[in-house]
Amino acid sequence: MGILGCGVLVFALFFQCHSRSVQNPMFRFKRFQDNAWSDPNDCSRTRQPFVLSNPYNFSLDIRIPGVIPTESDSYYCMAVPVPTSREAYIVDFVPHASMDTAHHMILYGCKTPYATQGYWDCGKEPGTCRDQPKIMYAWARNAPPTKLPKDVGFKVGGDTKINYFVLQIHYGDAKNFRDHHRDCSGLTLRMTSKPQPFIAGMYLMMSVNTVIPPGKKVTNADIACTYTSSPMYPFAFRTHTHSLGKVVSGYRVRNGQWTQIGRQSPLLPQAFYPATNSIDVKNGDILAARCVFTGEGRTTITHIGGTSNDEMCNFYIMYYMDNSHAVPYMNCGDDGSSELFQNIPSEASIPIPVSPDHMMSMKHESAPHKDSVELQEPKRDEEVLDQGAHLVEVSDWSEAELQLGQVSGLALNSNGDLIIFHRGDHKWGFNSFDFNGIYQQRDLGPIQQSTIVVVDPVKGKVLKASGRNMFYMPHGITTDKDDNYWVTDVALHQVFKLSSDGKDRQLLVLGEAFEPGSDKKHFCQPTDVAVDPVTGNVYVSDGYCNSRILKFSSEGKYISHWGAGSSDRKRRVSFLIPHSLAFLPDKRELCVADRDNGRIQCFMADTGEFVKEIKKEQFGGEVFAIAYSPAQGGLIYAVNGVRQDGQDGQVEPLQGFVINYSTKEILDSFSPETQKFKVPHDIVVTADGSVFVGDAASDSVIKFVQSEKAEHRSVKKGGIEVQEIEETETFVQANLKPLPKFSAPHPVAPVQKIQEPSQKQHQQPLTAPEAKETTKTAANQSAQGVSTAIITTLLLIPLVVVIAIGAFVRWKRGRMYSDDCQVKLEPSGSTGGILGKIRGKAAGSLNLGNFFATHKGYTRHGFDRLSTEGSDLEKDDEDGTDSENEEYSAPPPPMSSS
């Protein structure tokens, strides 16, 4: 009876889960990889291609009609008319495909497709469209759905010259169809007839003249064009090369300043990724892109072209423009000048490390290619980000104890020496300032101790000290190219430029002593200073009372100021204590730690234009200080702090973070082991990657250095010694091995009690009654174990039956596809043409598909086929996990400096 009840329960749970997926659309959406991606091969379903959900919104389902490719590298296309003669807008793309079947999908928009009935082999002469096709969407390698920003849509129908959609699918390996199943891959377009305020478009940058010499380690393909249209706002990008490509980067250049739009390895899935920075592109700006290639492993010259032996250099920008003057497609194919590209950021020439698990081979398994294997590891040591590096504390790094007060600021000089700015015997307490920011303890006089201490960063030896009888409440410090000190005092409301020769010479003073204000000549508790090493311009974060960044010339002349930026066009949140500054010399940007907003905001240093925001839950709502290193293309170091919002408790621990500037990903977090952070107030990073954190509550400077996370070492967790795994590979293998089972039939005492051995156990042997009781308990445990095993086995029987029934049903469904359901391919006629500078064949006029990625192993010499990357036939288990909808945020037009 119990078994029957268990079986009924299992069946009930099974059908409940099934009904949940039907009744709740969001359940299916979150599980689209398990459900939607398996739908393409289910060609037995009758789908309604056009669904009208309300008078304005509708969806269009585009599916290839049950094909069975007989050759590898097959390209099939089909055309579907736009379902309305009036203007409509695509606001969402939902793919229905699996990398086990389809290598990639491309959706074009055009006026005249090659054919309007059925489908055709578009991997040969016919191509996709008779006129110029416009790419609207690309999918590959189980990429998630692409949801456009709110109020943004691709405009089709009406007078847009996009009357048809052409779906192109590339089938990489015909072996996937050995079971003769049919494929119905495709995608769903979610559309609306409501006019959208912003229109999406595509800007294609492509190189046509690049020649890659055989054996040459690095060859750059540089592209640049002056932008001449209405303002556009990039929100996504996509890169493409063949197997020789190492990294592709795109930038906006304005007034000589380079701002990154996107940077990615072409060995990763070539889908659309969110733009790195929220910027605009205006008339007169320059759009520039670079593809880095290697000729190593090749014995002949490699040209730009569409065959497997050629290369490509493409950088796609997905943008939006105002509806009134939108342009749906633009392109650039001009070579960039050497004068322009001598100023390109160094990151553009640094390959992005790609693990073999994520790398996409440019050849099918049946014909392996050596080039893709050789590019798995960049050769230069400085190019590789050590994925196993972790910052750990160096205890007692200073040989002599440093006599410090509240440590408020840290800096480095040109020799790499550590400069500490501290408050001596002055303490910032509740009574230090009134509500207007006026200092209330002037009667204490200035700090008598040396507030600026220069120490050896290795041994902590004091090299020199200065700053006596000058400051009341020190806060921020930095240095310029001449090693002068720039400091702030929140009590004096001033900024000082001091000589570093120990003579305390005041070279420049900004602000009025003890007079807070918000005009050009006053500050109110200024927090930090940053200096441009090239121009000498000075930036001041002001501060506890004001919410602004001020810019001065090297002589102290006011230039401009600005407030917080925003990536939300509806509202902008003002700074809530801009507490720390970091100048990014290689990017010409200034980043701000907006302390009580728990975020980092970056701006163009010359104009104050907002670039990006980094805000993480791990910050816990507070970011006290930041520092920057140009290593690995740009790393931001940050520390959070104690919550200032009045809430009880610290939600997130106090710790430091290492953040990838481009991706905003937290690469590492760190905290001291011998002590705890109390008020981590400032942070600096040295050239060798060592990090120093000044703590204002513990009056100390804590040093961290890089160590290997995978290093074999013993650690104690909860009093139990644990041997950490030495190698990552061993770690994976250990996870695969069955774990030993430890019996714990009764509640046990806390671990702390187990750590302390009982004195009785050591002083006297175990008595006979205790031994007898132990034996009895062991017997009871054994009996309980056997009983548990029997019950578990009985419970599993109905579950096995359910699984067997499910497997049988699925087998029966697979048998539904008979050979006479097979669709034969009947290619249509062909057209010919010559495509300007590019080697190979083309169809009619300039076909954008000619410039997309091609797949290794192609037998034709044209360019009509569009490939997103190499073979993805081997399913990546990591990519097989649930994938959430990828949504980009549309940046607003940049705010002008206030």
C-alpha cells in the first residue's frame, strides 16, 4: 500500500510540473533552453505563424520547414513577408534552435528576397536578397534571447524598404541528421504597431584590404570613418573574424579621446553583447575599430575573403536613434590612418584569454584545424590574466610598527613608495562638524605629528615624513608626475599642492580656510584629488556637503564642474558623497566612488561626459575608495564600507574587490585574515599588483599580494583541517568521485565543543559499561541503516517505472518521422556579380552577408553565406545551463556639464 501511495505521489508531482509549464509562461521562459530549444526538432507540431495578442502587439513565428541537410556546411534560406503593409516595430527576438543542430541563424530584412516561396540553398550563388540585405539579428551557440531596450525597436514595413524577412540557417555537420530527423529551427519576432520613440539600426565596420603575412605574429586591421549622421546611441556590439583573429575592439574618437564601445575575443560566441560604455556618437566623431590577427601557423599570405582560407574583420554596432531622423543601416570600410591609431588604447592589442571550454573551433571535428588550437593561449605573459590569482594579506609586512592615527588617504610616488596620509591625534567624531559642515574643534589647533609618511612598500621602513602643524582633518591624497603631493582637508575645506622634499612648501592652495561654500572658489569638505599626468589638470571631489566634481588647470584656474551621470533617461540620482577618485590615463577617464550610493561612475576626463556605472550587490550599498591599474586591459580596485543608511547590521561583509573595467565583472574579493576591516578608507595598487588598504578605525595599513587560489595548502574551517585541492583539474575529478559517507544518526554537539578534548578522556580509560553502551549503539545504527536502505529502494521502484514509461513515449514519438516525410532540396537559379575589392563571388549589388563570418571547410568562394563563428557542434555543458534573457539598457543622451 505504501508503494502504491508513493507511486501516485510521484505521478502527481510529474503532472503538476507539466501543468505548471503550460499555465505559467514565465516558467517556460526561464527554462527556454530545456523547452524552447528542443522545439525546433519537433516538426510534428502545428504552429500558428502569426499571433495577434491585442490590437497593437503581435508575434511572427519564422521556422525553416522541416529540412534534412545532406551535406555539411549547408546554408538554407526562406523568406516571410512582413505581416502588415504599415509600419511595425520588432521589439524582441526569441530563438528556437539548438547548437546540436544549427550552427548559426541570421535574420535579414530586405525589399526583394531571392525567392518568396518555399526555401532555397543560399550557400551558393543565389544568396539571400536581390537588393541590399540588412542584418537585424544573429544567433549562435545557444545564445539567449535578445531583448531590445525599452522604447526601442527595428522599424519594418511601410516605406522602410523592409517588406520581407529572410531567415538564413547554417547547418555545420550533416552527421547530426544521421537519424533523419527534420529540423524546424527559427525564431519568433515580437512586434508592435505602436510607434517607438527610438529606432534600432546596425552599423557595420569591415576591413577589405588587410593582408596577413605567413608566420607574422601580429597583424592589425584598422578601420576608421568620420560619422556624418544624426546622433546615435550604441547599446550592443558583435565581433567577427575567422581562426586567425585574436581580439576585435571598437571605439568612438572625440577630440582625440578614445572611448570603448566594445571589445571581445572572436573565439567566444559571436553574439551581440551589451556595449561597454553608455555613450552617444555625433556628427564629426570618428568610429574606429581594430582586429588583431596572427599569421603563425600559416605558410601562405591570408587575404580578406569569404572562404575558409581567408579572413574577415567585422565590428557590428547595434544602436538606436530618434524616430524622426533614424537611419536603419550604415557601414564603414575605410582603412584607418597610422596617425590616428598610434593613440589607440593599448587594450585593443591585448588578446582576451579564452579557456578551451569556451573556445569555438573553426573547423568541424572531421577536419581539425591547427590554427584554432595554437590560439588557445596568448603567448605574451603580460597578456594573460591569471585566473587563479587571489589577493591575500601579508601579515606583519612592516618591520617596524608604524605610529599612525586615523589613516584617511594613500598614494604612490614615481618610485613606487607608499605615501600615508593620517590624522595623528585628531579623531573625526560626532562633534567634529555641525550640520553645515563647519569644523567645531579649531581650538585643538593643527595636528602636531607628521601627517604625511613615506614608507618602503616592501619592508615598511619609514623613508621620510612631513606635514606637521598644517592640517586639522586630513582626507585624500595623490601625487602628480613631479611627485608633488595633492591633499584635501575636510576641516579647512581646502585643497593643497605641496612639495615632496620634506620642506612642506605650499605650491598651490584652493579654497578658503574654514569657509565652506559651493561656488567656484569654495569647497565643502572636499574628499579627494586626482591629477591628469598629461595635461596636469586637477580634479576635486566635493564632497560631504556638495555633490560635484570640479576641474582646475594645473595653475589652479577653474575650468568646469559636473554632477552624477545616469544610464536611465528618466531620472538621474545625484552623488551622495563622492568620496574617492581614480584617474584612468590609458582611457582618459575619471572614475568616482559615489560612497553612499554604492556605485562607481566613470566620466570622460576632458568633457565630464558620463561613460559608465558599476554597481554591485556585493558592495552592500557603500563604496568608500577606488584605485585603477591598466593591467589586463583595465582593473578597478575598490573597498566597501560600513553602512551609513541607519539600518541595523552589515548586509555585505567589508572587503575589497578587483573589477574588470570593460565587463564590470568582479574578478576577486579579498579581506584580511589576521584582523577585520573596520573602516577601509582608501586603497592603492602598485605596479606589481600589490594592494594597500588604509583603515581609518584600526589606524593601520593592510597589505595584500597575489597568491594562487589553486595552491596546495591546509586551512582550518570550523576547527577542522581541510586539504585544499592543488590543481583545478584535480578539483573537477574530485567532484566526480563518490564522496565518502559519514553516519551521524544523532544530533551532535557544535564543532567548537568537539575541538576541545575532554580531560576525562585523557586521564582514565573508557569503563566497561561505557564500552558496552557504545557497542549497543553501533548495532542499533546498523539496523537503522539496513531499514533505511530497504525503504529507499521501495520508494525508487515507482520512480524507475515512470522514467521507463517516459523513455518509451519519447521513443515512439521519434518513430513518427518516416523517410517519405523527407523534404528534397531544389536550389533555384543563380546570379553573378563582382564585389569591388573583396576576392570571391557575390550576388548582384553589395550584399552585407558577404562580410559576415564564414566557416572553415567551405567549398565555395563567394560571400553570400553569413557565419557567426566556427563549429559549435560539441555541446558545451557549461553553455547548457539555464540562460536568462539578455537585456540591454538604452542609454540616454549624455547630460551636459553643469
